[in-house]
Amino acid sequence: MNLLFAHGWGFDAAFWEPLAALLPEHAHVFDDRGYFGAPTPAEIEGPCLAVTHSFGTMRVLTNPPPGLVGIIAFNGFDRFSARTGRAGIPVRVIDRMLRRFTQSPETVLAEFRATCGDTALVPTPVPDPLREDLLRLRDGECPPPAVPLTSVQGRADPLLPREMRESVFPRGEVRRVSHAGGHLLPVEDPAFCAETVRAMVGALVA
């Protein structure tokens, strides 16, 4: 099974290194949105399982590859902002990020990653795709998954509120898994995430 890795907002393909290293039995393809350099769109042939993090799930749901047979979403969602009847991040919070981003993208990005639990030095960002995707986080909503989806959420996630974590992906064939960790599960507990990926691959090929 080919694995297609799609990172979240404010990160890049390097985010997946701890998890990918534990899955050597599968071919890896990394999608990189280009937040810190040239983008690297994923080119993949044959059946694939998308392994997504956070906003990366929205990106895959919006533009699924032809061979997609399943999605395993770590801290993922089909809509980020709150609206009537859907829990999420208040739009005013995202609008404040957008206003501040225009003045100091480095500061906004560093603060966001620190909120997620990552205090490492942030590379110099490329502002345009980051701002474009902030708008998608504010305004976007994805269609329901057309393939089986496993949603793995962290009970201590400092970014996504509990009501949101419990109500994401309201339609489709969705399996829900809870973990004690935060918003960066593939980095916090790559061994658990690797076993979860293997379990889904096994279910898909059985």
C-alpha cells in the first residue's frame, strides 16, 4: 500500500519523519504545500492510503488523488471554523490571525506552532500560501469522505475544542479513535500512530 502524507497548516513534509521512519514496509509520497520553500505536490500512482494531519485532511478531502482507498486523519477535520450547528474555532480568532499575519507572518506562525506544542525554531515562511490557506481554514468546508476514514483525536489537544473533535466528519464511513495526547500526535506518539496506520492498511487489504 502506498502512503500519501499530507501535513497541516504551518508545517511541512519534515513533520512526518518520525512516523514515516516506523513504516518502512510501505512506499511513501510526501505532499508539501510550500510554506517554507518550493511546493512539492504529491504524484502517486495506484491505490493509496492518505495519512493526514490537521488541515492536511481538508486538502486531501478537497482534492483526493485518483487511487485513494482510505484516509487516516490525525487531529484532522472537515471544517475548521465554527458556524451555526457546527463546533469549531471562532471566526473572529482566525480573522485576528489574518490581520496580524499581514504585519508579521513569522510571529503568527511561531505563536500558532507553540500553541500546538511545537517550540522549535520556525523556518522563514513563504507568506502567500500560508495566508491563502488561513482563508481556507476560515471559509472552507469539505465534502464527506468517499472512502473509509479513521479519525484519531487527542483528548489533550490545545487547539481543537472537545466539541469539535467529537463532531468532525459527521457523514461518511468514519471510525473514531481517542488518544491521550495533544495536537501533534504523529510527533508525540509515532509508535501508536504507526500501529494505527498498519491496522487500517490491514483492514483495507483484507
